[in-house]
Amino acid sequence: MTVLNVEDKDLNSFLDRLSGVIDFNKDLSANVFVGGGFLFWFFERPLLCFSEIFLGLVSNSLSSFKSDVFIKFSGDERLGNSCFSFDGNDLERDVRWLNKRFENFFDGAVGYPIVLCDSACKWVAFESAHEEFGVVAVKKSELQEGFYEYLNSNLISMDELAELASSCTAEGIIAKALISSYSN
């Protein structure tokens, strides 16, 4: 297995980078991202329960950005066993391992929000316990063609979110709130 536990100095460094992209004092449906220049896609949560989508997202990030992918549970809390990195060497097994432990949040040791990103935070996914949808933000200046194609094919674009918002369902109401926060 090549999923690695990120702790101590490495965890602190990672959280410092992440805090430059995410405002952990906010939660969905508000825009949790710091600054501008992002493109957004949405997904039904919990992403880890959709193993094929999760695996595809990590795999496409690894091939597009050529850097490890990180997953951090419990937001910016500096907890042991709350942050892991994937280098892609045995990704399917790593995803199964993580999915199994996610079922009970590592025996209750971690929780939401969950953040997934590449090592340089060129793209960041944020998932909260408070909304049915999570969001992926990608810096426009860093967008890679293969990653873009994967997101468009497998996640909900802003245009598709607008279609959802036109309905009177619970998902439509959530979509309207997300559009109000994430439209440029």
C-alpha cells in the first residue's frame, strides 16, 4: 500500500498551504475558497462512497498534475491520522483501504469537513456535513486538459447546477444557494 499518513511538520506545512486556498471559518453553501480565479464543479457527497468517481478524480489528478493527492479529514484540525497522501502506485487498493476506514470515520477519530487536493492546491475539493453537494475548485491558470475533461464528464458543471436550480426539489434549493455563492 502506498497511501501515506501525513503528520507533524508535513501536516503543518500542508495545512498552511491549504489555508491560503480555503477559509475554514466558512462552510457550504457559502464560497469557502479564498481569492478568485477558480472554476467550479459540484458532486454528490460523500465522494468516498462513489469509489469509481473518487478513484477517477485521484487518478486524473496524478496524471495531469504529476503530484501526490492529499485527503484531509476534520478540516484544519491538526489531528494525527487525519491526513493522507496518494502517490498512485497502488491506487485501487489505497482507495479501498480509505473507503473502508471512512465508513466509520476511522472509528470516530475524524469527521467533516473533508478536503481533497493536489500537493500544490491547484485544485481543491471541499465536502461538508451540511450540504448534499460538495465543490471542486480549480485555479483557471492551472487547469490541465485531461483533468478538465474528467471533471466535465463526471461532475456537475455550473450549467448543470443551473438546470438543477430550476426545479422545486430539495436539490434545486441547494443548487440555488450554491449558484448564489459560486457564480462569478
